[in-house]
Amino acid sequence: HAKDRHPCPGLFPVLHPYSTVGIRMLINSPSFLSEAFGYTSSNISISLPLGNPCLVTPYNNIQSSPVISVSSGHQAMYGGHVDSLTSSYCLPPIRPNGAPALESPRIEITPYPIGLHSQYNQEDETEESIPSAKRANSIVTLSLPNADNYRDPSCLSPASSLSSRSCNSEASSYESGYSYNYDNSPQNSPWQSPCVSPKGTAQDGLPACTLMNSPRHSPSTSPRTSVTDETWFTTRNSRPSSHQSYSPQHSPTPSPQTSPRVSVTDETWSVTTNQYTNSAIVAAINALSTDSNVDLNDGIPMKSRKTHNDHSPTMSLKVEPGGDDGTTIPSPLDLGVEEFQNSRMPFKKEHFCGEFLSVPQNPYTWSKPKPYISPSLPALDWQLPSCSGPYELQIEVQPKSHHRAHYETEGSRGAVKASAGGHPVVQLHGYMENEPLTLQLFIGTADDRLLRPHAFYQVHRITGKTVSTASHEVMLSNTKVLEIPLLPENNMRAIIDCAGILKLRNSDIELRKGETDIGRKNTRVRMVFRVHISQPNGRTISLQAASNPIECSQRSAQELPLVEKQTLDSFAVTGGKKMVLNGHNFLSDSKVIFVEKAPDGHHVWEMEGKVDKDAFKPTQLLVEIPPYRNQRISSPVQVHFYVCNGKRKRSQYQRFTYLPTNVPIIKTEPTDDYELSPICGPVAPGLSTVSKSFYNQQVLTTLMPSDPSTCFMGSFSSCHQRNTVMLSGSPTLNSNSKLNELSSSAYSKCLSSIGHNQLAGVQQPSAGVPIIQEVPSRAIDVPSSSPDQSSLIMLQPQVSRHLSSNSHDLRQTLYPNSPSSSPVPSNTQEAPYGQAYSPSHSSSSMTQGQQHQKTPQNSPPTNHLGSLPGLEEENSETSLPVTVKREPEELDQMYLDDGKLRAFSSTGLHS
DNA sequence: ACCCTGGAAAGAAAA
DNA sequence: GATTTTCTTTCCAGG
């Protein structure tokens, strides 16, 4: 029935005729998986339009069997699978205290048609066939904006948001990658969303649960459907934002392959590579461990935005100019909805029906279990090493330090370029197989905290004659990921000329339910590249490399001083030597300020270096290193400096190390430091060593505690252990250095996951949620005094102290340009943040521990990140004093309260 | 007819 | 609470 009537069957909610099919698909399809995860992690609420009988039926079915299993499966996954994870990252030990909590997954059915509404609405708009009643329902809720993907999935009703996500990203990715199994089932789509067990088979309980929410899914799955999706998006978008190039995956056929160079066709590419699968998996994982918590459960966004409301009704689609490549089929987004439909609808329908039916029939389609087998791909906010075993993912050519991102209301501002002209280049070394891989690219943060997807920026796919590299988009959680083929024939090297950067309006993102970051002055990003390499043993090695920071705001790029290079990384405490700084936006009266900060953020010392005004150039400064405050340090002291053009025009902190005079000045210090980074990624030429090392170090400190007992307890420790086991067990990861990396990543993951959990707990207090239960307990506990929390507390305190202790000025000093202005670390990242930022003893100890484990090469001679030699050097040179930082009160607030306001207050803005 | 861009006005938010 | 600054987002216009 649906099929006949609707051009876009996928959108159509009615399932029963195919209910069986739909279920099947759910189970098998990766997309489901992801979705399932997403749901699992967060509360699952299914919103049914009561008025709609059709829908009800399907739902019922779903609920009966599949649904319940979902949660359980989830757990199973966590508990059991973790150990067996193939990839190098570690899964967060999500397992709640006892399993029981999870046991009863709940699905809430809300009376109002929230979830569906959005989709339905669109349909309505698009198609008249939908029953009026239905429409009415849906319409009511539809207010949410479309582009939710980016903006606030959270804002959307739970169902809708989920669906949207899954559709966009994971599902789509699968499509392309795996045969079109999914394509066909427009109808599934709605059901798909829910669940698929990661392992396909495995998880005992994991049957799929199907939520119907996402009408979109279906669409996305099938190429043509994509049209609908796009349509959907467009319609929904409050603004013309249309650009968001959602389309990518939508058009399976169209995909990237078009590029001349790449011989690979979509199918080849995707199929050959498991990547897609991976991405799906990743998405799933993300949903689970990461984002899902945040957005899902709350169905309706607490905060409503004006923008959203406006649009819903409008169909105005922004039309993207053309299909990506000439070859590719225009994606729905690209075409106006109508246009698209006209051109494709017929095709779609047929296709749809046919495919849909066929899917179930063809057992083989589902046969590809690989994805399921290794369901775990690291979430995007996990910290991954850039090299492992023989493999190394390297950014051969770094992007320019400035790239003006475009708004949705603008046209594209082109691809990110390299500073020397041309475009960034990424290469995977050590890969000898003949199978192409997929290089993933997303826009990550460049602040002081751990790398994670940037909430306010998205990678934007650039296409056209000038673009030589094929690519296609996938949405993972709220992050758009560009997938680029890495071909053996190209030496596993890719020229990234197909990636631009889209800026999302701060107001849109900040309204997201789980978003704690603020967009203001948070304009620096990094291009993050990932590759997942399947090993013969079934494992998957995931590598990641992040570019140098890229300033994306027009204004900042024009005004803020930027240090790209410094000729000295360290010098004797006596100072006096001149150092050349290369960068941008230097003024004749620019000042170079050296500062030393205490772990708590206080400025222990601040000194201006003499700038040689005669030698001044807009891109170069000559500064004399000032003498350190303490001429008798016995070990190197880490300080920072920044270029200041005025009150609020400061560069980021650059690292500098003062060396004891009695010790020969070895410049290797910084280098070592740099190398230390868990991310063994080599520094790309032209990189700002300083910044790079800084980042790396952060990660290191944060992520690689050698002694878990010291820093992490409870869940953390367990995580640690688990990781260790995994690592040792994995052949590929045997090298010490690798271990480090892995462990670090594992840690980070753990941390981040914790953060998420907390977040979830905080923000998603809703009792009804099954999956989240674990989260809440943990999250809530943290602030309280439970042993396990110690770890958190340690981390937290630093953070809070850090922030709180600083007066306004301090804060600024600490985080000059960085988003830091948003003192509030997202819950998710707080722990790491704290550690990373203010190296505490614990962190240092961690480092040491690391050293033991690690290869000598990696261990820096002395890396007193946390200690203040100047102050404590006397006694603590070797043995780092253990300082327990606590600010329970603040912590409590931070964790317990949600919202930025809280964070702010607790962070000491008030101070 | 577009796509890029650089500029900059108009708005919004923070100081 | 008013005013000034700073930063963001939307527009324009030229290549």
C-alpha cells in the first residue's frame, strides 16, 4: 500500500505488510546495529502517533521481540565483547554495576507522534497521500529543525533524532559499502533504526529491536530514498542550510569513485573495504558510548529554538548545485525535492519495491558478517594512535593554519588548502595489502582538551572539476565524516582536496541537549583522519592523525596572532637568546609573554620577552628569551609563551622549556617530548612543533597513566586492566610503543566514556531509561564519595580548580584564544581535560609509569608536566609529589548540574 | 550561471 | 542599565 502510493516508500510509516521483512533487516543490517546502539545507550522512547493504526501494528511487533533484547544485547556487548575487541582501542567498561539495571530495557511509547512526526511531516509535505490524521499529529511536533544532524539531534524528539542520525550516517554508509541490501527497504527504515546486534549473531539477546522512528532510515538506505532524505532535511532545516551535504551516502551509485584517478567504483570501494561497515560500527559504538547518551533519551529538546520552528513547513530546499561529481547522480540534497522526485521518483519506486522485497530473499546479502564480527570501531572522540605495528597514518602535508569556514547561508568557501599551496596530503605507511582502505576525515576540536568532533564545524564535501579525490559523506552521530579511498595504487596516499569546512550557527548547536561547549570564540579546528585496517586475525587496527589547528573564523584569522613555528623549544634559565617566531598577524607592537602556570591555573610567573621591533614582520617576530625566575632549577621547567596583540588578541600558548644551567642544554627535550606523544604520528613538516607537542603531550598525560591505581580507580582500573589484556593479547600491538599508544587510547576512551556516562546521567535523569541506568549511577556517584570516584575526582578537581581558581584574567591567559573562553569543559571530556591541562602529580606519575612500559625512545628525559620545578624542584625532582586535588563541591556541581551555566559557575567564572 | 573569495555591514553577545 | 567592544552571521560584489 505504501509503496504504491508513495514515491518514497521509505518515508512511509506503514509497515505491516512488510513487518517481517523489516525485522529481518533490522537484525542483519549494520545500520540497525548502530541505531540499536544509539538507542540502547540512551533512553529509548518510541513515539507513536496514536491515530495511526498502521504504525501501531508494526510497532507492536517490534516491541514484542526485538526491542527488549536490545538493551540486553547491549550489555552483553559491553561486558563480553569488550575483551574480544579486535581493534586497538578499548571499549569503555560500560557495564554497570550489576547487570540488573540493564535488564529491563524500556521502551516508552509516547502519545504524541514525536519521533515520526518529523519524518512524516516531510512526507506530508512531499506527498499528499498520507492520512490527514497522521499529518496532524506529526505536524504538531515537527517544529524541530532539520539539519538536526548537525545541530541538535537532541532537540529532536528522541525517535526522530535517532532516526535521523542513523539514517544519515551509518545507514548510508552501509548502503554504499554493502550491497544495497538496505536500499530497498524503505519500509524497514523506520524499523531499522532500532537494533542490530553488533555481532550479528552473537549477542544472545540481541535481537534487533526496532523502533520505527526513522522514516528517514529507509530513505537513506536506498539511493533513491536518499532523495527523500534529503528532502526531508531540507524541509526540516530551518535555514537554507541545505548545504549540509547530506547526500553523500545517499546515492550509493553516485559515490565518489567518479574521480578520474580512482579506479575504484563505489561498490568496489565500499565493498572491498570494510570501512563502511566500520563506519557503521563506529557509529553504533559512538551512539553507545558517546553521544547517544546525550541526545537520545530526552525526546523533546528542552530548549526550543526559533529557527527550527520556522521551517518545518517550508519545503524550500536549498538546492545544491549539482551532484558531486559530474558522474555522480545528484543527491536529493542537490536537487530540489521536487526536482529530485520528478527525475527519480519513478525509479525509486520500482527500485524500492523490488529491492525491498528482494532483500529478505537474498540471504547472502546479509552474509557479510565482518562488520558484525568486529562491531567495535572507536567512537570519534576516542583518542587513537597514529601508528601501530607497521602502520602509520601520517599527514604529509598540513592544512593552512587559516581557513574561513562557510556558513550554511553562504556558498562553499572551497576546500581546505595547504599553506604552501595545494592541499593537505595524508598517507598510510606500512600497508602492503592490495585492498583499498577508507580514509575517514572529520573536523575535530583544537582546544586544550582531548580531541573530539567539533560541535560547531563539520567537514564539507567539495566536488567539482578541480577536485581530484573521490569522497563521500557519512554521518556518525552528529559528526559528518568524509570517507576517502586510500588506494594501494596511489601508495595509500590521498590528496585532500575535497574537504571544506562548514560552520554551524552557535545558537543551533548550543541548544543541543547534551552540548556543553559554547561556540563563541571556539573557532579553531583540526582535520582528523582515521583509517581502520582489518587484520587477518579479525582484528581491526584503527589509526588516527590530527592536523595542526586551523583557525576558521574570518575575524580571528585576520586579527589573532598565530605562532606556527619557533626556532627554540628550550633554553637555559639564563635566557638572553633570541628566538624567531614565524606565524601570522604579528604587529610591530606585538608582545611575547612567557608564563608559568601552577597546576591550579595560577600564574606563578609572567615575563615579557623583548621583541626586536626592527626585525618585525607580519609573519615573524624576533624575541629575546627572558631569564627564568629561578636560576637554580635542577630539572627542566615547562612554561608557555604567547604573542599578544592586545587585550583579547592573543595567540595560543606555545610551549617552552627552561633548562638548568648546570645541565648541558640539550635541545632534544622538546623533541622527545613531542615524540612522547601517544600519538606517535610523526610531525608533519611545517607543523608547529610547539602546538603539536602540546597536544600530544596532553594526550599523553591524560591518557596514559601508568599506574591506574594512582589515578584511576574503580571502573577506571577495570578499564585499564582490560585494555592491558587486550593489548598484550593482540599480536599487532605487541611493541611497547604500540602498547603505549593503545593503552593511551584505551584510557582516553575510558575517560571519555565515563564522561559521557556522567553526562548522560546528569542530563538524562529520566528514570525510565534502561541503558542509561548504569550511567546514572556512575555519574551521580562520582561527585559523591565513593571509592570509585576517586579517579574522577582527581580529574575533576583539577579542572574545576583550574577554572575556578582563575580570575577572569587568568582564565584568559590560560586559554587565550581557545574556546576555552568556554570554561566549561563538556562533561564528556572533563576528566581528560583536567588532567591534560594542569598536569598534576598524578599525571606526571602516570607519565613515568608510562615510561617504564614504553620504549625508551618515547620517554622524555624528564617531563615534569605537573610539577613546578621552580617551586618544588628542591624536593620533587624525581619523585613527584602527589597532590590530591579536590574540590568536591565544585565537582558535584559540575556533574550534577547540567547546562553550561552550571559549569560556568562551578568553574569559577564567578570568581 | 556558478563558485570562490575577500570585505564588510548587520546583529548578537559579552565586557 | 546604558554603552562600548568584540565576535558572529549574513550580504555583497568582483574575479
